Amino acid sequence: MLESDDLVGLGMAAHQMRLKKNDPRVVTYQIDRNINYTNFCTEYCSFCAFYRPLGAKDGYILSFEEIYKKIDASRKSANSASAKRFSA
């Protein structure tokens, strides 16, 4: 499974496992937060669409104050989301 490139097949297998292991009327979600403190990159890969080459005029580097604000917002969002239960 870890070497498969069949994303649809993996999703279907995960769904079947969820139905087997859990009440099918209940669905939970993993909240994933990433703080992008910069959009400058030197790799030029196809992974992200927001990168800018070093020195680009529309590039940015967040200040520590901006990063701390994003951390606080993420914490508040995660706390309110973790209190919710999603039912089908």
C-alpha cells in the first residue's frame, strides 16, 4: 500500500477499513495546519504552486510576530474544531 500510486484505490480501501472499524454514521477528520513562513524556494519542484525564486518581488518572509499570530489562530481553530463531531 505504501508503494501504490493508485490514489483512488487507496481512498476506497481506507473507506472500507473505516466502515469495518467504526460506526458508519460517524466520520472524523484530521486537521492539518502548516504555517508557510516564506514562499521563497530553491528546489523548483512541482509539489507546490505558490513558491517564488529567491529575490522575486512577490516573495515574502513572515516576521516572528506574524508567525505567532498564525499559531494563535491555528490553536483557536483546532480547539473549536476538536469539539465538533461530524455525523452522517
